[in-house]
Amino acid sequence: MSCRLRQSAVLFVLSIVLCAPRAEAADKQAAVLLVQDALTVPHQSVTLAAKLVKHGLMQQGLGGEPLELLINGQVVATAMTGGDGTAMFSYTPKAQAAVHVQVRVGNSPRVAPVEGQANLLVWERRNPIVAVELTALTEPLPQVPLTGFELTMGSPTPMPDAADELGKLTQFYYHAIYMVSPGVTGNGFRAGVQARDWLETHKFPTGYVLLLQPGEQALGTTIDELHAAGWKTVKTGIGRSKAFAEAFLQRRLDAVLVPEPSAGDKPRKAKIAKTWKEIRKRL
């Protein structure tokens, strides 16, 4: 075989070797990883939930896939997705902190590499907590009721001073729980990710993004569950809706509405702030 023919053969083999991984990756299913926030105390095990779905509008769950939980770049837990694409990780943090966690697809022959992020909030139970209705932070979209936080109609604009004032509240005293409705489709994983991304984009302080279940009693049930789990310092709610304020007032907790609602939407014992600049005076 001549030198030229040998060179051609070598180049042909190299092209097959180099192109094979790309072809294999192109054949894999594109996916999205949605990860929920979690809340715990130091030295107590916590469960983190993630959902692997097909990329696209339908977001069908992908079952039987290996996922890895990473903290500070290190794999600390692994799990397999169930039939609906959901996987659960168990982890025990050692110290109080707001921990940024990552979840990624492991060695899968079917799904292309992808990762998602979330926050693990590790708080002491004695710290005071303020619960914030997410819609109290936003200017309403024109003619679009803010029943949930699925940004199908565009991204809301933050209310003036909301991020700055909430940052002052949480700098030395309060922790924040952002309470999010899953919206009309009930896709809580997606609503949570969208809410967290929106909060980060607009520089709100890091807090626990808590997804409410559908139903009129969901907020009250969630408050009761937090108290039963030991989070008894959830005593104050900042909201926009009458229903949000009433859920706190019915439990003899404080509620502040912002901005000032119409007369028919103002619970008798709720405190009122016309703007976020007035919030700290009402707490």
C-alpha cells in the first residue's frame, strides 16, 4: 500500500472514531431537569425531588434514568427516575446555609446530558420566617390574572423597591419562604423553577420556594404543616390577595397586604402597606 493510501485509510478511521460520539449524542433524547427547593435543619436528613422530562411543550416524564445529586461539584447521592420521571434524593447537611445544589443525568444510553439547579435551605428553627406570596412581588400582567406562576404569558415586572426592601428584611433577621401556586396546569415543578429563576434574575434574596397544592385550603394546610414540622416561627405573611391574608389571620398570625387592596378585598385585621417602602413599618 502506498504512503498516500495509508494516510487516507488512517484519516478515514479517525473520522469514524471522532464522529461516532456525536452521532450517538444526536440520537439521544433531549430532556429538561426540574428540581424543587428543600428545607431542613442541620444534621437532619432531607428529601430533594427532581423530575426528568422530554424537551418540548408536553414535557412527558422519562422513567428509568439515573440521576446524580451534586453539592460543591461532588456527587453526594444517586437515584433512578420513576415512571413519571420523578426521582428522590436523601441528604443530610451539617451546617446552617443556603446550599446551591445541582442534579444531572448520569450515564444514560437514552438521554442526552442535562442538569438542573435548586436551593437547599438549612435553617435553625429559632430564626424568624416571613412567608411571601409571590404575586405580592410583581406588577400584574395586563388582563392576565396571576393565579399561579407559570410564565406562559410573559414575565412579570417586579414591584418598585420589593427586592431591596425584602433584602433588608432578610439581611440580619428574617428568612423568607416564597409561596407559589402551581397555576391552572398544576405543573408544580415547572412553576417552582420559573419562580426561582425570576427571583434570581431580579435579585431577590435567596429563600425557600415552596409550591402550594391546588385548592382554596392549600395555603392554610401548608402553614399548619410547617408549624407541625417545627417551623413555628412562621408567624407573618406578606401577600397580595385577601385569601392569603385570611389564611394567616384565621391562625392568629400577622398578615400584611401590599399594595393597598380595594375596600371589599381588605380583611378587617390585616395590616396594609401602600408600597414596599412601608413594609418594614408594618412588621
